[in-house]
Amino acid sequence: MNTKGRFGKFGGQYVPEIVMPALNELEENYAKYKDDPDFQNEFRTYLREYAGRPTNLYYAKELTEHYGKARIFLKREDLLHTGAHKINNALGQALLAKRMGKKRIVAETGAGQHGVASATVAALFGMECHVFMGAVDVERQKLNVFRMKLLGAKVIPVSSGTGTLKDATSEAIRYWATNITDTHYIIGSAVGPHPYPTIVRDFQKVISEEIREQSKEKIGKLPDYVVACVGGGSNAIGTFYDFRNDKDIVKIGVEAGGRGEAPGENAKTLSGTGEPGILHGAYSYLLQDPDGQVVEAYSISAGLDYPGVGPEHSFFRDTGIAKYVSVTDQQALDAFQRLSEIEGIIPAMESSHALAYLETLMPETTKDQSVVVCLSGRGDKDVAMVAKALGQNIE
């Protein structure tokens, strides 16, 4: 068994031999550039000048008063170019691909935010871009599909399986495996075979690094709680990572509880019935039946209906570094409306899951404490879908 890229027992490289040369090439180049001052300087410059970092740590005064307990701060990743945290990783990987001499980007996407971010950086650096997207997600995220096409990307609908993120990821991997000489696969979440979970985490950890710095000024101390939604887990690993050794900071990952407890009705990989297994090249917790077959995940949120989770999150769960909970579709819908009405901020449905957990968390807090929620994306992309869920047709 390959021991590379392990988080405890999780992670590794479980891929066909045809993919190994590409992974080895990526690992070599990442090792070469990750601490290279020129690479880091270029990455930080694009994050600042193009993406709009640092993002605000915003004191949500009205939401805080609504609960009457701990102070609530929102890490405003929704203010980034393209509308979500995904641009952090897309920029980093595209800069890496450029140095590796790749001409084409391939990506998978669920909610479309990673697809838009990948199409954006491909346009910026003059690269071809192919985005694989489940046919179900193509239908419920029409706005993002059009945005990707505007940016020059080719969007390829995937109708195999349930036509969602898992199937899009499988197709993207197949395409990459047959085009590895000139193509780089930008995985959008902290999943997949080594070195991807490490690469994605390293490009997203800027979130928690900024929270640490900004907390000193905005809060006067480090936060007591940090909360983030978890699908594959890129915004959450970015939010938790710099606090992994701070034992007195409670780190909470919020998964999609969907519409019920039955298999196929939720995406509760770490907070429900997930068991360790292999999916998309890594050993991690995933939703599976007694025979080890993957159980399809469900969530109202296109970015959270993934049946697995990043291997580092599995490690965080088993070692108690972070705890993982879930909220239902309805609770997330309520939180979507609550933040819109109370703070004038329309959050992504993914982020709404993290916000929904405040209903459970806030009564346990005291007024001298502080809670930071990663607002991973903005909700423009979800407005039509939410309207439909609320019985209104705006299309």
C-alpha cells in the first residue's frame, strides 16, 4: 500500500497506472514551486490584485443581536472575484500548470463555482478549458453554466449515475488520464489522490491565516468557534487549518442533512453513516452500502451532494481536531432567508448550511465569546432554485 500523502490512515493514491505519471509530475513540480519565492509572490499578487484578498472579517451586528449571545463574524469569501473561495485554489493550480507547460485545464464542478473559477483562470492565462458537470447540476445552475461559456470554457454535461458531482468528477478523471501530456486537472475540493488534498489545502489555508490575523484587530483575541460547510471540504479545510493545533478553538464542519435519514437522502459522510473506503483515488470516509458500493448523496445544495469527503477531514474527525454535524435542506433554506433579511447579505446555499447551525450553536455560547462563520460564497447562483423551493417561479 502506498504511504504517500497520508493523514493518519487516510489519503493515499488509489488510481490506475495510467494516471501515476501525471500525479508524479504534479507532485515533483509542486514540491519544487510551493516554497519558491517567485511562485509565492506571483500567487499572492494575483490573490490581492485580481481576486480581491484579503477578504473582510465582518462583524455581523444585526445577526449577533438576533441571537443575543456570542458575537458573530463572517469571513467574507463571497466578496472574492467569481463569488466564492474557489478562486484561491484555481489561481494557485493554474499558475502551477503554467509553469508545468500545460495548455489545457480540465475541471469538475457541482454548484458551478469551481467551474467558473477554473474557466476564469484559463481565460486569464490563455488556456483551453473543459468543465465536466452533472446533467442535474447543469439544469439547476444555469447561470453558472452560461458564465463558464462566456469565459470561453466548454461545458460537458454528464448524465451517467445520478448526473451530479461524483459522476462529473469520474468523467473529468477519465478525460485527464487520456490527455495528461498537455492537460492539468484542477480538482476543486480537498479530495482525490495525493498530492491534491495537500495542494488544495495549501492554496485555501489563506482563509484561516487571515482569520487569525484579523481576529487580533476585530475581536481582540482568537475566536472561540470557527464554522464552515463541508461537501468535499475545501473551504472548511481552509478555515480550520491554521487553527488545527489550537485545542481551545472549536472547529465545526456542517454537512448536508438533506431531506431525511434514509440512504440517498442526505450527504452526511462524517456526521452520519459514512464508513472508510476508496473514492476518486483516496481512502476516506464515504457513503456506501453493506457491499461497499457508493451510495449517492443528496442535498438541495449542488456543492454539497458529494458522497465522500477530503481525507484530511476524515483525519480531523477521528482525532477530534474538528467536529462534524449536519443541518437539513429546510434549515439551510431558513438560514438563506435569515441572513438576507437580517444582514442584507444573500449567501450561497452551501454557506447557508454553516449559517443554519448557528440555531443550535448560539444558545450554547456566551456574550464574551465569538463565532467566525466562513461565508464561502454568494447566493446569486441559487436565487432561482431557492425561489422554486419556496413555490415561486421567477424564470
